[in-house]
Amino acid sequence: DAGVIQSPRHEVTEMGQEVTLRCKPISGHDYLFWYRQTMMRGLELLIYFNNNVPIDDSGMPEDRFSAKMPNASFSTLKIQPSEPRDSAVYFCASRRTALGGEQFFGPGTRLTVL
Amino acid sequence: QKEVEQDPGPLSVPEGAIVSLNCTYSNSAFQYFMWYRQYSRKGPELLMYTYSSGNKEDGRFTAQVDKSSKYISLFIRDSQPSDSATYLCAMINAGGTSYGKLTFGQGTILTVHP
């Protein structure tokens, strides 16, 4: 298996622009997670899905952020409009089961908003 | 107050030293405990995973869980320069509306110098 795939790996955009991050989880994994990592705040959970259904989006910072999972093999995280404080590394991760088991992370998308 | 508190570090130790990394948590629903290692510009990777209170050993690494005190530790013996990375404790919620949610500590940056 290729692991969790994220695109793009790097994104530089200007404030106010829409940003879309993409993730393909490992096949057969029922859980998908979106995290954001910064030096100041560490690794924060934004939202997670079970069988394509959002379970907990309490970590989504504000209405500018939205996430979808239209099918078991694809998810998007959208920021509209983007702001400089959104600059961070965004990780997607997937896991096969609810409890136990390894959660696999993608390589991350490094987002810079100017 | 955060659900998971991790000793922030950073830690700098000489090669061969014993390293102790620690986390405390407040949510009794946390039942599965993990340590992840993250190298610079990479996603986190699972290092150790445990469920029960007590010790679990894997080579130079020992994970310790004390559920009564809500405290977990990771010990690294005979530390090597290749152990230099950020270490993150993580816990899975096994109850309530956040079933399956994996929450991370802030992370501790470890540097092992030759």
C-alpha cells in the first residue's frame, strides 16, 4: 500500500484566496483525521470522520474551514478565505478501527499564506 | 486546561543517556496510549502502543502507564543520535461522543549529541 497520500505537498497563497488540501487514506481504513501542526500549538485535531461521516469537528477553528469526505478514498479540507495565521503543516491520517491499531499519517501539506 | 499535558522540553542529552518523557491526562475515557516519533519535516510515526497499566518494553524503549494517576512515560535507554526527534504522547478516547478520537500532547523535542 502507498500509505496516506496528501496533495499538494507545499502551497503558497495570498491572503483571501481559497485553499483546498486533499487526502487519500489507506484502503480499508474506516477513520480519517485532519490535523494542523504549528510550533506554538503543536498537533491539533481539526476534524475526524468514520465511514465518511464527520464525527467531531470541534477542532475546526472557524467557519472559514470546511472538510468533506465524499467517499471512502478521498477527503478535502478547504479554507476560504485564507489568512496568514492559517500557515501551518496540515496532516491527514487514517486508522482501520476505532480503538487500538496504528494511525498512519500522510507526509503533510506545508501551507504558507502571505 | 488541555486534556493531555506533556513535559515541553526541549531535552538535550549525551549519547548513551537514559531519557524520560512524560505526559499526564485528565479524561478518564482515555484507554489506549501511544507514543509517536516525528522527525523533522515528516509525519508522526507510531513508536509504542499500550492499553494496560504497567510497563511494555520494545528494545531500548519502555512505555509505562499508570491509569490510577493518569500518567504515562516513555523511557529510552542507551540513547543514540538517531533518536533525535520530537516525541508525542497520544491517547484514544474509548467512550462518549468522541469515541475513537486520538488526542496528542504538545510534543517534546529531543536532541542526542555524540
